[in-house]
Amino acid sequence: MTDQESSGRQSNALGVAGVLFAGIVWGTTGTAATFAPDVSAAAIGAAAMGIGGIAQALLALRGITQARAQLWQQRGLLLLGALAVMIYPLAFYGSMRLAGVTIGTVVTIGTDSIGAIATGRWWRLLLCTTSKRDCPPRASRSMSAR
């Protein structure tokens, strides 16, 4: 095994561990929020957004700094994304408070996938109809063997 292969495997393992950790932590937030009934859903969402946002920004600081010019060119999309990320935890914890953890989580996970698909199709349609660039081909519906 070469050093490059070993480094790639370590990088993959670190990525998998990070995703698993994020899933475990994210999966417990609704339940944890129910144990603080005196704290408003907006306060819990704002705290989660603030702590998580600062942590992500610190972890990605080098990449953000290197891509500063490209980020500035796409500042409208960056602001739209920031607004969506800001609203999501507030809505998530509000739904947990109103519907309960089980229903809130199931609805959130279900609508997240549907929303991502709808947004992707809308964005592709918008790009294909408003730009003079060629439209990228659609992804295959079936997975091909590698």
C-alpha cells in the first residue's frame, strides 16, 4: 500500500466518523430541547445555530479565506443560503415544540429530501432557461457499477 492510498483511507475514515458524529448529535437535539420546556424554541434554535455556525466557520476558515473572491462574486446566493440556514433551526425547534419530537423529526426528514429535490429541479430549470450556457445533462436515475 502506498502512502497516498493510506492517506486517502485515513481521510475517508475521518470523513465517515465526522458524518456519524454529526448524525448522532443532530439526532438528539430535538429530544434534548424537550427537556428544557422553559426555554423558547427560538432561543434553542438560535443557540444551536450560533454555536454550530461558529464551529463550522472555524473549521472551514482556511477554505473560506482562500475562496474569498469567489464567495464575493456569489454574494447573493451566499446571503440566500445564510438566510435559509438561519431560519431552519428556528423552524425545526418550533416544530418540535408544537408537534412533538417524533412527528417533528419524521416530517423534517421527509420534507428535507422533497425540498432538496424540488429546489434542485427548480434551480436547473432556472439556469437552463435564463442562461446562454448549455444545460448539463440530468443525472442517471439508476446507479451504475463502478
